[in-house]
Amino acid sequence: MYSEFRILYSQHLLSKSNSSHFMTHNNRTCSPCSACPSDHGCTDTERRQLLGRTAAVGLLSSFPFLASNAQEGSKSSMLLVDANAEADFKPLRPEDLALAKPLLVFPFDVKVGAPKNETRSNKLVVIRLPEDEMEATTRGRSAGGVLAYSALCTHQSCDVKTWLAKEKVLVCFCHASKFDLLNGAKVVDGPASRPLPSFSLKLDGEFLAIATSSPANQGS
């Protein structure tokens, strides 16, 4: 099954490469600052990259799969697979998820053909919900109506995987923290003090993939 997927995915990448186009932008040079690599200042682009790398350090330390992908310099997409799968990994599509039925997943490294399941810290929860019920920023992080969050409760890191349909919240049954996934996983009840870190998704062909801008927040 995985070999068939690799063929389909390779064809998708080739098609995307053939149809890609590039846009150029002005690259204005700014005056030197503490972040600049030299006394000659840095361009807008360089400064944004430096600030981005600084902010990313804290994010990568919390999510090992992001750190390993960055260290390897990998540009391949991180797809998603069922966390309970032990073999025959099948990258998920939006239509594979039943409405309002959470699923625990791991990022899937296309390059090596294996999930990033070496630590619980990499575990995510995905759920497909009505887009018209999502808060605007939250909707912007979704793909095909699917949202992705860290599956570890921000209280004491228990798995968060149960959806309460009447309240429209995800609940952690260790200590009853409840999170409003339609509004950025905001805490609405229980001892958790921070929302679940959210991950921006995109569609890579027909498959769900983690966007390069992830995580969109860090539970702040």
C-alpha cells in the first residue's frame, strides 16, 4: 500500500513542480540591528528570517518532529497517519475523518516512509468540524474542515481525545479540562491554564499536511 502511495505522491510533486511559478519582491536593505549578521545591515528578507529562526527555537523544543525536520533541512511534507497504525501507513485525507470524531495521529515523514512516533510529544489530535462554526482565525488554520492540535493536555499531558457533542468541546478525562476547538482550543473549563497548541494544515494534493507555519500558537 505504501509503495502505491509513494508513486501517487511522487506524481503529485512532479505535477506541482512543473506548474510552479515564482514572484520577485523588493529586497530593501535596512540599517544594522542586534540581529544582523554583519555591520552592513541586513535586508528585509534577512531580518524576517532571523526573527523567524529565533522564535522557532522555543517551538521546536516542544515538538520534536518539527525539530528533527528542521535539522535535516527536509522540505518534504509532513503528512498525517493514524496513531494506532503499526504498518501499512495510510496518509489521511479530509474525507477519511468522520464529522466531529477526533482521531489521534502522528506526523508522517514522506522521505523515510515512517511516522514520527518515537515520542508522545509528537502526537496530535485532528477533527473535522463545520467550517462555518469556526472562529475566523481558527478557520484559517484548517484544511478541508479539519483542525489539528497537540493531543497532550496543557495541564498534565494526558491524551485529549474525547468530543462532547452537546457542548462542542474536547475533554481531557484525567482532570476534566475542556477545550473549544472551534475557537483556537480555548480553555472553557477545568484546571488547564492554556489552550492546546494548534497546527496549521494544508492540502498536499489530496492529503492533509502540516503547514510550514506550524505551530500557529504554542498554547499561549
